[in-house]
Amino acid sequence: MLGLGFSSGLPFLLIGNTLSYWLGDSHVNLALIGYLSWVGLAYSLKFIWGAVVDNLPPPLLRRLGRRRGWILWAQLGIAAGLAGMAASDPHTKLAALTGFALLTAFSAATQDVVIDAWRIESAVDAEELDLLTASYKLGYQIAAILTASVILLMAEAIGWAPSYGVFAAAVVVGVTATLFAHEPAHADAAIDRNARIGLGPARIADAVVGPFVAFFRQWGPLALLILLTVSAYHLSDYLRGPVINPFYVQVGLHKSVVAGVRLAIGLPFTLLGIAAGGLFAARFGHMPALIAGAVLQPLAVAAFAVLVLTGPNLPVFSGLMAFDDFVMNFAGVALIAYMSTLTQTGYTATQYALLTSALAWSGKLLKGWSGAVVLSLGHGRALIQAYGLFFCGAGAFGVIAVLLCVILGWIEASRRSVLVPASA
């Protein structure tokens, strides 16, 4: 699970925030950098890939099993996409760079769908699911640290393109984990039961519609509130994504400084956030952890406006990074743990993909305008001040998630009180 988590985290920033750093370093227009972040919309279509991987065997790789075969195909696509990005200069081949980023994004989204299904279906009980989730998050964050900080040092030393080439080769870590993993047999049995419908219209309807019908039947009217809450949960963080690295350039933070702080400060606070999120959820429950993460995230995002006042102050930057890494990983574990309890065996990939698509669609869509919004806020004021206003505004969007989490928690608590007799 640690290796598969690493594989899942490897491409995410390379087609997101780190790519925006490369483009900002290459003096690509800020609005265009924001628009290019829309390649991440592939993550909002996960429910489509879920229907495919839940119902079709992986071509040429059936002997590995449904889950492992599709994971391996996705990993090969990621390797090809990252290698293509490495070979595309943003000054002269920006269109090619965008195309290869899209290939990487679609492959990465597919990989995430199948790895999430493997994680949920491989767990024998809730305790093991929490352990696998924490292991997944740890592996994911190790990859995130490497692709957010170590790559900056590499880019300083050997350039951006060779650095991307090195991380294309790092896909071998995930491939190795895939080959050593075990296929969850009980999930295959459930999928096979669905497959008995045949290959006609009924099978197609079950593949596409069945998971959603089952999800809404299980949760009733609450299903819409769940999807809405998930959609808003990381919105503040998504909105600041495309512009945070160009902001570091604007404020005067050197790549080596950003990389050093991310390694020395970010890594330990990332691990602390993961541990705290898991322990908090285990001790107080998934919903209180979810609410705590919703409250903390917008504070962490808005806090970066402080750098506008202090400039490239190392202690201030280090403190902001420590708080941000702790909070985002605490909230990430809380959300993953909560969503993992909502799926049904046999439809795991599609239903979890529905939840993660809901998580991605709003932020991935809106963040494409981030660069243009910062530029518009810069009319009549210094660009650095526009960044500060933007971070405060992005943080304000987090109030939506807080309110939705509180309402969802109240309704779920009310349902439990009705279902459980008072004498219990």
C-alpha cells in the first residue's frame, strides 16, 4: 500500500503546482498558467473510469487480475506522459507539453480509481482499512514531498526537463508494488455476479447506472448532501493551487529556499498531520475529524497573505509551511477515511470514484481562473498585494465546507439517534 500510495502521489503535483512553478520560472503568462491547470479536470471524470475498470478486464494483462492489470496500464501511461513532458520545452512546445500533461492526468486519474478500489477491497475490517488508508496517505505524501521540493533542487542543478525525466523513471516504484500486490478475490466474486447480467443493454446499464442507483438507494436524500460536502471540502486549497508557486517567485523566495523548507519543515509536519488525522478520526469519529479539517483548511490558505506584509522572511515562511502541511494532511486523512466508509463491494471503484470526482470537479474547474483573478485584482495596486487579497478570498470559500460538514454531521447524528433505541 505504501508503494501504491507513492505511485498515486507521483504525478499529481507534476501536472499541477510543480508544473506551474516550471511555467512561472519560464515566464509563461500567469493567466495561461491558471488555464493550463484545467488538465487536472481529468480527476473529475473518475466515475467514468470507475465504470470501465469495474466491468472490463484489462487488455493483455488479465492474468494479473482486474485491479492490478488496470493499475499497471495506468502506470505505463503516466510514465509515457511524464517522459513526453520532459521532452517538451514550454517556450517552443507548449502545446505538446499540454498534450502530454493531459495523458499523464487521464492515466493518473485512472490509476487513482483502481488503487482506491484495491485499498478498500483488500481490507478485512474497518481497522485494517484505516491502516491501509494511513499507509496510502504516507506513500502519497512522500511522493508529494519529492515532487514539490526535491524537484526544485534538481531543477536548480540540472534543469526542469531532466528532472521530469527522472520522475518518469520513478514510476518503477509503483510498478514494483503492483507486481507484488495480491488481487482482492472477494471483490472479483462480487463483480462476477454483476457480470452475469451479460453483455447486452442490461449489463451496460448496470455498469454505468447501477453504482449510482445503489449509492442513492443506500443513503437516500442524504447522498446529495454528502456529494455537495465532498465537493466543497478542499475548495480553498484547490483555488490557491495554480498561483502559489508563482507567488513564491513574486515574493522573492528562491527555489532552493522553498525546497529546503518543504523538506526540513514540510516533511515532519506532513507526517504529524497524517498521524493526527488518523488518531483523531479513530478517537472521536470520522465526522468530528472531517469538521475539524474543514475549519482549519481556510485558515491555512488565508495565512499565506502574511508573506505579502513580511516579504521573503524565512521564519514566517517556515511557520506557514508547518501549519499548512499539518492541516492539509490532517484534513486529507479525515476525508479519505470518511469516504472509504461509503462504498459497496462490487461497485467500489465506481462509487469511490463518484466521491473523488465530486471532490475534484468544483476546485479543478474554478482554479483555472485563479491566475486571471490575481491579475484582475492587480489593477490599481501592486501584484504582490493582489496575491494577498486572493489568498484571503480563497480562504473565505472554506466557510461553505464548514457549514456543510456541520449540517451533515447533525443529520447523521439525528439518524443514528432514531435507529438506536434509547435503552442501548
